[in-house]
Amino acid sequence: MTYTIMDVAKRANVSKATVSRVLNDQGGYSEKTKRKVLEVIQELGYHPSAIARGLTNKRTHTIGVLVPNLTSSLVTEFLNGIEAVAHKLGSSVIVCHTESHGIKTMMYLQLLHEKRIDGLILAGTIFREEYYDYIQRVGIPTVLLSTYSEYPVPHVTADDHDAAYTATKYLIQKGHKKIGMISGNKEEWIAGSRLPRIEGFKDALSDHKIAFNENHIVYGGFSFDDGATGLKHLIRQVPGLTAIFTENDEIGIGVLSAAYHLGIKVPKDISVIGMDNINLCKVVTPPLTSVSLSHSEMAEKAANMMFEMIESNKVVTSYILPHEVVERQSVRTL
């Protein structure tokens, strides 16, 4: 049998309004009354409707998260961090897979608004004008995660230019001068057209008086397979190549795999450094040196900022997290 709030009120000998205040922790009742109501709720197994609670306190205790790729290890780390914060604060999470597709993203934004979500996090997504216009129109508290925008929307990210500069400088300090980079698709890079990781790579080479031409960068995607393909292109394009910086760790792990099959020893023949420091870096052979961007902390920070916006109804300040090189065994000193 399904019980209603009226059944709880009748059994506890209180009004429906009192039960509602107890459920929403609004006060206006004695401790004795609160204990009685909670005992009856447990006795009847009453489960209040989330929709009904939402009508009362204008909250559904549900947030939306838009991600471009569900198979990415990085996205998994983001979702783990966001869900941990949401769970602690009594909210649930709806995850939408956009595939970086504009029409699909707009469809999900409209769907999430219809679901009356309390807040929204866009992770690793190019933030387009149409998204901004819609979010502003419907008034959903929004935080960007691992990306940023020209629009006034708070974000949590790392300084991608400086992180790429640090990775490249690390290789240079290890004695490498023939350095290549494997990057993602120019049109799909999460921060838009400025390509800060590529600029960071180029600036580090320039500042250390190391020759560069466009053959030193291979563009593709952000996957394991793109790393494998990118390695083959780079060794043809850059004679004497000794080191590779990859835009993310999945590309880097693809490089390690392809190198093994090609008989190229890492780091003896070619050194490799990745970006993001995902958990898989520790278990591949050799373990992959990577630049950590503190993604778990980044995700938790974004979630906390979003809940702060929900509670205060005010825009919060954006945040940039520090980065560091995590040394393992894929880079050698020349």
C-alpha cells in the first residue's frame, strides 16, 4: 500500500503542514512532534514525492551535467567528483552525453530545464553563444568545468597554456631538442579557437631557442587510436625525434602502445609526456609521466561553486587550479 502525506499527518495527529515542515526541516514544531512524525514516516515507509517537495521549496535536488564523451577516463573522474559532492548535499545527478554536438546539446539543455534541475555543470565543452543565451533566459545556475568562455559564466579549470609550457620545458630540461606534439582536432578543442596547449608548446620551444615548424604537430582526435596514428606520422615528419608531448593521456597511452608494436623503446628511443594524469598513467608500461591538472579537485570545486550559486542566488568567482609534473618512467635524460 502507498501512503500519502495525509496518512502520516493523521497517524501522527498533526496537520499536513507540520509534516511538510518536518520533511523540509523548516522549524515551527517541537522536538517531540518531530520525533513523532519521523517515527510514523518510518513505520509507514512513506516516501515523499520529489516533485511535491520541489513545489514546496522550489528545489528538485537534482543537477544536470553535460559531457562530450562517456568513454573518457577524464570524464569518469569528473563525474566521480561531482557525484560525491552532490550526494553529500542530498542531490542527484542527471548526466547527458552531448558528443560535442550543438543540436544535441541544446536538446539536453531544454530537457534539463523541463526536469526543473537546480543547477548545471558543462564539462569539457565549447561554450557556444546559443547555450549562453538559453541558460541566461531560463536562469539556471551554471558552472563550466575544464573549459572557459568569453561569456560571463563562472568556470573552474587549469591554465592550459602554462601546463603545456611546463610539459614542454620539462622535456627540454631533460636534454631533448627534437620534440613533437600530438594534438586533438583543431575544431573540437575544448577551449575553442585559441588552442592554449598548442601555444604553450610553441612558446616553450621559442623561449628556449629550439627550432619549430608545423610538421612538429600532428592533429587528430583525443583517443588512444589517435595517439597510435599520431606517432607514425611524427616519426616520419620529424627526423631524429626524441620526445613527444601529447595533449592528453589517452593519446599518450596510444603512443606507448604503438611504440611497442613498432619496436620503439620508451623512453630509450622516444620519451613521452602526457597531460591530465588520469589513473591509467600508473598502470601502463612504462608508467606515463604526465602533467597533473588536479581534475578530481577541479570537479569537486565546480560542484561546490554551483551549489553555492543555488543557495545564494549570486554568481561566484571563477577559479584556476595549479598544475605539476608527475614523474614516472616514460621520459629519460639525454
